[in-house]
Amino acid sequence: MSPLPNGPSSPASHQTQASHQTKKQTLLHISRWRNQIDIDIPNLKPTPPKLFDNWFDLPPELNVNIVSRIHHFEILENAQYVCSDWYKVCKDPSIWKVINLFRLRESFYMSESFNGGLPGIWKICKNVVDRSDGQLVDIVIPDLRTDEILMYVADRARQLKRLDMYCCIRDDSSIKSFHKALKKFPLLEELSVDFEYLTKEAIESAGRYCPLLKTLSFYQEGSLSSSLKVNDEIGVAIGANLHELRHLKLINNTISNIGLKAILDGCHQLESLKLSMCAHIDLNRDVVKRCSKQIKHLTLPV
């Protein structure tokens, strides 16, 4: 007579007994382990994160993290006036390591409460540079018709790694100030300039005083390159002075194949090259072949 399906001798019964035996052995091991190390098992559960019912109870580093996510305009106009604690947080230098003066300027110009004009804007710009307390690493400077703000940054931002300027150099005086500023940026890695013109002396200064420079972007403002005479001065200067360059972008530049060859001959570390609106470059077979062979990421003028 066969046993019942769920009887003592059925497979299900054996599985149940094995399961109970395994649990019993496991509990026995745990009991022995607890006795050996004298520790309370429930205490091994992860401690839940501490909850804060009041913003004022937050640790300072968390407040800094929160404020750093706010637009600088909102910090200056609102956040710093929340309370005395936040006023102190809003002056933490780590919040002002990266500054975009263009966005800041546009935000104030669009604000109904601002009526300071250009002098007021530059006063605000100096204020945010001061707040960085020498920790500034990245700045965008727009429409600089005087040299004051550039030199102000140069005297207070020796750790600067990225400088983005446009519409800032229109005469020899500005070029001289630009040379002086580059001397004070030994850690500069990326330089982006949109100028009406740039001299070989400026490139030489960048090569001499900014040995870590890896990225250069130059957009030549003004007339289209097709309406201007060929000028390979910038290309030759880049090839002769910026040997560690990795990324180069030239837009609306007047270089020809001579300037391009100087760049390829002198910048052996170059990984990406973008030439846009450079009307005087002759894209013959040899030029395209050499550029394609030497440069990983290549954009040539159409």
C-alpha cells in the first residue's frame, strides 16, 4: 500500500524535514557566532539616515551643497538674505569657483529691481570674484570694453584653469592687458577668445606663461575671412609656441595652407582640429590626407 501524497514518507515531507534541519543548523551557527564575538545581531542593521526637521539643523557642508546648485543671480538677489546662516554660506568660496559673468550680467539687466547700469554690473562682477577668494577656476567674461575686470581677475585668480572671453579686445591697449593677464595664469588649461584680432605676441605669451594649455579656441570677429587678406601669423605662432595643444578651434580665420602646415608640424599632440569659415585654406588631396592621418577628430571648412 503506497503512502499518502503528503504522508510522512512522501517527497514533500522529506523536503520539509530537510528545510527545518537547515534552519536549525543555521540558527545554531548564528548562536555560536554571537557568543564568540559578543555582539547583538539586531545592531547589524544599517542605521537609517538622520532626518532634519529644521533647515537650520543641517550641517554646513550640506547647506553649501544646496546653495551651490542655485544660479548666482538668485544667490545675490534672494538666497543670501534668507537668514544669517545662509548669508555666511553664500559667501563660501567653493560656490564661486565657476563664474559666468555673461549670464550674471544678462540676469541683472532683465531684473526690474536693477538700475545700476554698466558701473553697477562691474561692481557686481568684482564682488563675485572676491567671493571666490582665490579659488576661481573657470570664468566667462563678456563685452569687456575696459581692461579693468580682466586685470582684477588676473590679480585674484592664480588657480584659473579656463578663461572664456569674447568681444573683449578691440585695440592695442586691450592686447597689452591680455598679455599681462596671461602671465598670471600658470595653471590655465583652456583658453577661448572671440576677438576682432589676435596677435602672435598673445600666442607667444600663452605658450610661455601657460605651459598646461591644452585647448585653444579663437573666433575672429568682424568681416568674413573671405573678404580679408591671407595672414598666417596666428597659425605659425601656434605651431611654434603651443606644442602641448590637444584641441584647437579656429573660426573665420585668415590662415592658409602655410599656417595649417605650421600647426601640424608644431603641435604633435593635437587630437582634435576644427577649422570653420577659413576661406583661404585649399583642401587639396595632400592636405586632407595629412590632416586625416594626424588628427583623430577633424572638421575642415566646407
